[in-house]
Amino acid sequence: MIVVDPKRCAYCGSCVSVCPVGALDLQETRLTVSDACIDCLLCVAACPMGAISACGGRPASLAKTHYDVIIVGAGPAGSVTAWEAARLGLSVLLLEKRQEIGSPVRCAEGITHSALASFLPPDPRWISATIRTASIHVVEPTREQEWVPAQEPAEDAAMGYVLERRVFDRVLAEQAAAAGARVMVKTAAEGLLRDGQRVVGVRVRGPSGAMDITARVTVGADGVESRVGTWAGIDTTLAQADLMSCAQYLMAGVETDPHTTVYYLDQELAPGGYAWIFPKGDGRANVGLGVQAGITEKAPIELLNRFVDKYPFLSRGSPVTLVSGGVPVGLPPAQIVADGLLLVGDAARQVDPLTGGGIANGMEAGRLAAQVVAEALDAGDTSAKALGRYAELWSAGRGKDMARNLRLRRRFAPEQRTDERFLRLFALSIGAAK
């Protein structure tokens, strides 16, 4: 019987189309082979990725390459790390385990103007909506009201944007490539290479098989599910109270202000978090919610459906995409560096504890990380102590804001988040007030 290598398979369906006995079944990202297989091997010839073999007979290739920096994960944090490191003259390899950078989107896609402008000028290719105002709805058992801050941003100013992450993330990786970085997609890290306690590279598997790739510094940018940190001995385990469990629809046919993001503080439908509507133009919007893990027995998707059903202007629309995921809303672990390694973005838990926003934080972390790595390589010292300057710079900058917002979130219990002081601070955090 044939064997399918899931690391290589691109789930294109070519093999299914040539199978004469219907032995192959493609279910989104899983290809199965039934006992009906007659070993005709037509699928082997049809596979564009070389993912199918007779009884696993295709040997994996083993190559060894060396870079100054390997970055595992091509989200905004990883791509900016690669872009900045390449711009500073380092040899860089950027790895992405998925076959398409920017997919799947696990994000409401919002970013402030000031955060974006320090990296790239806004581009219509990846801007879905320009946001000029934010609306905060306070929902209580007996009433719902819109809360308006005393001082709002100027109406003619761009407060922020809703991105098209599928395009935006790819553009960041393209910037890294243009600066000289090598980018490899559908290439997953399987473990770290070590010289004693020092991390000296990554073992990967991709379309070309298995490879040991060495590097002077390895950067883990592999998201909330990060394995790189764990492999390096860094404890990135999240406390239940520091995780938001989220579900989101991209909805079509929704009537909403195309320049206003809407937030709902509703402890019945989004306990410990909030619900949101982020417009994306042409009657589309990201409609989602985040729930503090462990605070309710109801699944976020169930609560999201109830939220949509509650408001006719939403229920008249239709979901065309569903995404879900976890958002870390605590502080980075005590250790985000090791000998020859550091973590950035969601892998380092660098997400705003109050709003759950992580794009800007991840990009800023990537820039800081690349600068510190370049300095460490120039000095010939990639020890945890030398790379620790990155953690120090983070803690002195955005890390301070994170710590403050975590204190605020913990100070106000979920049932107290209709308090005027909390609303004011929340509005400041999302850029809706001065």
C-alpha cells in the first residue's frame, strides 16, 4: 500500500483525481488511504510534491547548511526579525511550516497607525479598512449602552487599520527576502541541534526531506503553540487565567460602519474578555470574541453564535470563514533567551494582556531581537547573557506597557469591567482615546 508523507503533502487533490478505485480521501488537511488501494501507483506520479511513495520507499535527503540566524515561523514577528537581520548584513533563513505564509488567519487583524507606520507605509493591497473611530458597548443584564470617552481622536486622523493578514504577512516575508533572507515554506522544525547546552541550529523536514541546518543564533517565532522554547528548556506554559480562547467568523453581508471598530464588553457572551466587530469593507467584517479560559463551560464558538444571533445586522449576514485559537494575555516567561536562542512574538507571550493585540508587539520584538543578535554576533558572544540584552530592552519598553495592562486586567474582575476607570483605560489601549 502507498504511504503519504504529511510533511510534504500540500492537500491539492491531484492524487484523488487519478485514483481508479476511490481509495484516497482528502479531508481539508488530511489525506487518507483505504484498504481499497490496489497499488497502481498512479497517485505517485500525479503528486506534485513527491509526498506519496510505495510503502514509504522514497528515502529522505539529508543536507547540512549554515546561517548566521535561523528564524522558525514567518508570522509578523518572525518575518520582521528576518527582514531586520538581513538588512543588517546577516545571513538569514526564515522557515514556515505551512505551505502559505499568512494562512490560516488567527487574528482580528487590527493595528494602530503609529505601530504600522514605523515599519511600512499603509498599502491598499493589504489594508481592508481604515479605522477612524472605535465604539465601546457596555452590555449588562438589563441594559446596553455605548460608552464614549471624554476625549476622542480627531475624526480626520487614521486611528488604525484592519489588515488583510494573508497578504500582509506575505509582504513582510517578501521584504525579508528582498533584503537577502532565504525563505522556505512547508518546512517544519522537528527539533534543535545542540553543542552541549548551546543551541546551534534546527533539524527540519520539508519537501526536500530532512535537513540539519546550523546557525549561530536560532529564533523561535512559532506562535502561541511554540515548541522551540520548550525544546530549549524554556517554560512557556500558560496559566489558564492568562489565556484567551477565541473564535471568529469572517462574515459577508454585514451592515456596519466601514471606518469604526466595535467592542462589546459583555460578561454573559464574552466572560473575562470581549466581543468585536472589525470592518473589512464591501459588507464584510471580522466578528469574534475572546473568553478567559476556564471561566465558563461554554465553548467560544457557541458564545459567538449566540452573539451573532443577538444582533439582526449580524444575523442577516453569513459566515464565510471560521478561525479559532488561543491568545496569551499574561507576561513573557521569566526566560526568553538561552545560549544561542531567543523567542519573539506570541512564542515569547509578547501580547497586550488587556486587548489581546499582538501584531505590533511581535514586530517590535522582531526588530529588537535582530539588532541584539547582530551586536552579539559582531562581539562573538551568543550566550544567554549576551542575548539577554534583548529581554532587557523589551522589558524597558513595550514590556512596561504590558506589565501595566496586566495589573489593570487583574485589578478589575470581569464583573467590574463596566467601571468608568476600566473603560477609560481600555479605550486608551485600543487607541480610542487620548
